[in-house]
Amino acid sequence: MNVTTEQLFTEARTHNGFFPEPVPESTLRAIYELMKWGPTSANCSPARFIFVNTPEGKAKLGPCMSEGNRAKTLAAPVTVIIGMDMAFYDKLPQLFPHTDARPWFAGKPAVIEATAFRNSSLQGAYFMMAARSLGLDCGPMSGFDGELMDATFWAGTTVKTNFVCNLGKGDPSKIFGRSPRLSFEEACSFA
């Protein structure tokens, strides 16, 4: 695999529209197999993923999305719901066997929330980089009803939705012009 920085960063864009070409399950599995190696604190790996790619799944997803995101989400070949398991620490004996790390989190809601959000966000970014490296385009977004999303897709679990990402072959006619970024001097300093 010969992946370029252009493919991952400088030429990659947030896509608002996709061609109807389906994304095979084998590709979705390959994305996960790549992204799972990205680092998280104490290897906690709190991200959980639901791939919505059927008419039935899209029918459930539509009402969860804000009006401005609904049509493009329903038209995307795949929408990935990136969740965060609020009981991620129960997997630490398996994922971080070097020490008993579960007590670092158990019974500490603020630490659980911060750790789950931070690390599932990282894993969501790794997921998008993996997807881009395999030739797919991404359309990450907020703009959904979190309570409805959780009740619809994560009911009976300890998972809450972090964000969603549309996947597929992006339609370049539906992207916005490139938005500016902060310069090094605006965003960075030395200490």
C-alpha cells in the first residue's frame, strides 16, 4: 500500500455527497483492522462502531440526524456511528494486562467521561485516516440528536454516541471550497 500525505491530509476533503457505489464489508473490516493499532491511553480503546448501510438501518438513522445532515447521511453508502463505551475500563484486564488499571476509572464518572470521549475521538480520527488510506472519502459530523441516537442504536448498552461519519467514494461536485487553517504562529507556541 502506497499512501501519500496528500491522500491523508492535504488533498483529502470533508465530503458532503457520495456516489452510490457500495462499500464492501471486507473494506469496513480492513478499516477497523488498521485503525485498531492507533494508540489510546492505557490502551483503553473505548470506541465502538456501528456501520449503517441497509435501508432498514438508514430508516432508523434518519430521524436521529439534524435536518441539515439528514439527506446527505441517508444518501451515503455507509454511515458509521462512532460510539464511546462508558464501561471501557472493564476491558482493561484484557487490553492493558501490565497492571490492574481498572481502579483508575471505576466509580470515577468525570475521569470515565473525559477518557472515553478523548480516546474514542482519537480512534474516530484513526478510523478516518484508515478509510482514506484505503481509498474512501469521509464526511464526519456532529448534528444529530444524541439521546435519540443512543436510544435507537445503543439501547441496553453502556455506549454513547460521539460522532458520525459518512463513507464512500466522494462526489467532488458536492464539496465546499477549501476553508483556511490557522498558521503555525497562530496555533503553536514553545514552552
